[in-house]
Amino acid sequence: MALPMKTMKAAMKVAMKAKAMKKVMKAAMKAKAMKKAMKKVMKKATKKAMKKAMKKSTIAKGQRAKSSVFRGSKAKTSGGLTKEKLTKNKGGKVVSKASSARAKKAYSKTIGGWNTAVMAARKALAIRDSAPLVASPPRARPFTRRPSPSTRPEPDE
């Protein structure tokens, strides 16, 4: 059953209009979706840009770590030493109190006695410049005028 031409034209017109509208709507929806996606991306970008500044470290690292802790500009060293655990040595270098005490104790137990004896011998023989303790040619033996320095304390008479 064939439809009259007028009816067919109207139906075709509606169909064509729907097809055109579909195309336009699809493009519009795509643009809307893109806009939404872009908004999300932009929001993320702005969030990233407004990142909080990094917290300044209170732990001292490197060659001058102990001195910066001793000065008070940092809280502690990477090894955990605080200002209370640090001190200055004779040379003015900042050192650990514990390690300094340990080294002093070790010095007095090992070579400290020998150093004291050598200093006493130098004083007794009036040696002012550097002189070898033990030397092969006899001319270079200022210490042989006296017995070898003793590390034992001299008995009281």
C-alpha cells in the first residue's frame, strides 16, 4: 500500500530532521563531555600548582653537621647527637662528649704513659729540637745518653 507523496514527504522531512538533530546533539554532547573532562584536568592542574612548601629539615647532615647542631641551627645530627651530647675539643672542633671521653681514656691507657716518659727524658737531656729516639748512626742518638724512657713511675725514696 503506497502512501501519498505528500505524506511521504512529511515523514521524510521528520526523519531527516531527526537525523540532523542527532548529529548536532552528538556533537553538543561530545563538547559537553570534553568541557567536563577539561574542567577536571584544569582543577587537578591548579591543585598541583598550589602544593604546600616542603618542611625544612631539623636533622643536620654533612661535614658541618655537629657544628650546626652545636650552634643551634639544627636539632640533631643524622647519628642522633643533640646539643647536650656535643662539646668543643682543645682545637675548637665540635666533637661528641662520649667519644671524646672514650678517646681520652684510651690515650691514657695506651700511648699516654710513653709520651709522658719521652717528655721527661727530653727535659732531663735538654733536647729542644726534633731528635730520633732510636737511630742507627751513633751521632744521631741523643736519647742514648740516658737509659730508654721508662713508662713505669719512679719509686719514691
